[in-house]
Amino acid sequence: MPRIASLLLLLLLSSTVLPQTTPGSVPDVLTLDEAVNRALRNNRTVRVSTLEVEKLGENISAFRTHRLPVIQISMMGSGLLTPLSFEFNQGAFGTYPGIGPIPAQNTNITTRRHITGFMMNSVAQPLSQLYKINLGLKSLEFSRDLGREDLRAKQHEIRDQVTRLYYDLIQTQTALNASLETIQFYTELDRVTDQFLLQQAVLKADSIDVKMRLAKERLESVELRDTLETRQEQLNQLMGRDIRQRFRVTGERAPDAAELDLAVAQSRALEQRPELRQAQLKIKQAEYDRREKKAEYIPDVSLSVHQVSFLNYEMLPTNVLTAGVDLTWEPFDWGRKRHELAEKSETVEQAKTALSETESQILLEVNAQFRKVQEAVAAVQVAQLGVDEAAEKLRVASDAYRIQSVRLDQLLQLEAGKSTAASEYHKALSNYWTARADLAKAMGDE
């Protein structure tokens, strides 16, 4: 019996020092920073937002051309359906001594019906419109800035998703490694127990108990492996690469004792959060929209040069060139501009109110995430103590088992408790880093 006890003790101790193995053959190690950087470069959602910002930049470049002269060319070719008839009365061009009246008598001139042409060229340089154009240009620039902040918000969202998924992978991979070790332990224990059963050194119930534990552990390992592969595929999709790419993740260091100061976190959030910048930009954009609407009271004044050419028209000049000032103004609008201006003013007030609400929501979120980090730190400390306690109890029980002071079922229970404590520790550590990632997102960190 002492020989059997020594064999079981050696088997138990060997299970606690087995090196952790990673399921499958994986070619590379993916760190969290690499995963985040790849996602920010290649994620399709981020790419769509980037293209949207570039489109807004092209719109701004196109709108700037409205400040330059407007050149227009109009041409028309046609045939006369009815002839042009010009009647000149006697002396229409004056009466001169020695010559008499010109024309000497009433004269009617009729053109032939043939192909004719008309061409009008104009160049107009906006003057008063430049003020309106600059206001509209500024409004478009604010739209582009809003697009950039929206891009930053999507990048923060992707960063948070990658971080959460990465730490889920750490937890799943750690649990799978532990499950594989436990399977090895129960497989060997099942073999030894079957030998003891033949020698009638253990009960049939003990053999069935070991086989049941082994079967459950194998089922759990299959579920963990499936979960690991699913989360790897999800992370690959976020990084914009082939979902079949295999990799393994690395654990992170334990949390530091010193955490961020709440006031510092709040200040950073108010400086960096995309939502707050968007709210501020919307106020400026609304103010410029109001100024643009008010500028509609100003008449449109342009310097212009016009050239009119009559082609194949008899009795009409071939070219007519004029230069002057074009003015367009709507003096009476029946109160339309006044009501539209009032609506723009109310939009400005809405934007200011939204800014205050956004500031409050950001501070609430930062405070909540900061408290979660503190709770996660405490949970890690508790979990670490649980691991130490379980390890010490198992060590004491192992020493006692050598002198047959502890039963096999008690020893197995303590080993299971140690595995559970280790799992809780890794889960608490994963929750801590996820909480830190959420806090970084709440603060708007890049």
C-alpha cells in the first residue's frame, strides 16, 4: 500500500509541473499592440471612414473654385422657319444736305431662310458672393473635421473590440492549457486506478468517478478549443486579414499598484474624446450656417464681360462685346429669410446644450470605468491570494498523503480547487486589462 501511495503522489506532483502547451501548431505570436495596429491599418470599417474624410476633402477643393471667375460658353445652331424682316422708314438714318433722307423711301429688308448660329461667351468674377462662399467653405471644413472625429471614434471602437477579444483569447487559451494538463492527469490516474481495481485496492465507484471526470474534462477541452478558434477568426476579421490565419496570444503583466488619478482621467477625457470635439465643432458649424443664412440679405454683385456673336444673320452685327456689373437681389421675400435665420439661431442653441450634455455623459462614463478598474485591481489581489491559499493547501495535503493521512478523494478535491483558483485569477487579470482598455477608451486615448 505505501508503494501505491507513492506512485499516486508522484503522479499528482508530476501533473503540477507539466509545461503548458498550446493547442495545435501555431506559427506566430501576436501581441496586443500588433493586433491593434493591424486593425487600425486594415480594418474595413475604419477604411470606409477614412475614405469618407478624403471625399470631404475633395468637396472642399471643389468648392474653393467658386471664388474664381466663372467662364461660360453658350452656342446654338438653327435654321430660320420664318424670315427676319426689317422695315426702315424714310429718313430713319437722318436727312443730309445734298443727299436727302436716308433711306430715300420706306424700305423693307427680308433675310433669306438658311442656317444661322448664335454664340454667347461670358466671364464673371464674383464680388459680394466671396463673403458667402468663404462662409460656405468654412462650414464644409467643419464637416471634414467632424468626419475626422468620427474616424477617431471608430478607431477607438475598433481598438476596444480588439483589446476585449485579445484578452478573451488569453483567458480561453489559458483555460485550454489547464484543461489539457488535467486531461493528462486524469488519463494517467484512470490507468493506475484500473490497475488498483484489478488488485481490489480501490472501489468500483472510485474508478467510475475518475472516468467521469476524464470524460467531462475532454468535453470541456473540445468546447474551449472551438471557442478559441472562433475568437481567433473574429480577431482576424477585425484586423482585416484571412480569418484562417493561426496565431497565439501572450499574457500581460500583473496590474500596477498605482493607478491613474480620477481628476487626471477626467481632464484627459475632456481634452481627447471625439464626441466632445464633435459637439464643439457642431457649435461652430451652426454659427457659420447662421452667418451664411444672414449673408443672403446681401445682393449678388459680379464684374462681368459678355461677348455675343450672331453667325450668318444678315443685318445683325457679328460681334457685340460688353463689360459691366451684374447685380441680383431679392428685396422682398415675405419674411422667409427672417424665419430661416431664426431657425439657424435655435440650431446654435441646440448645439450648445448638446455640448453640455456630452460633457456630463463623458464624465459619468470616465467615473464609472475608473471605479471598475479599482474593483478589478481588488479582484486580482483576492484571486492571487486564492491561488496562494489553494497551492499551500495542496502542498500540505500532499505531504499528509505520504503517510496516508488524506484520502484520494480529498486530494483530488484540493487539486480541483487549485485549478479553479488559477482559472479565477486569470479571469480576474483579463477583466482588469479589459477594464483598463475601457477606461482608455473613455478617456479618448490614441
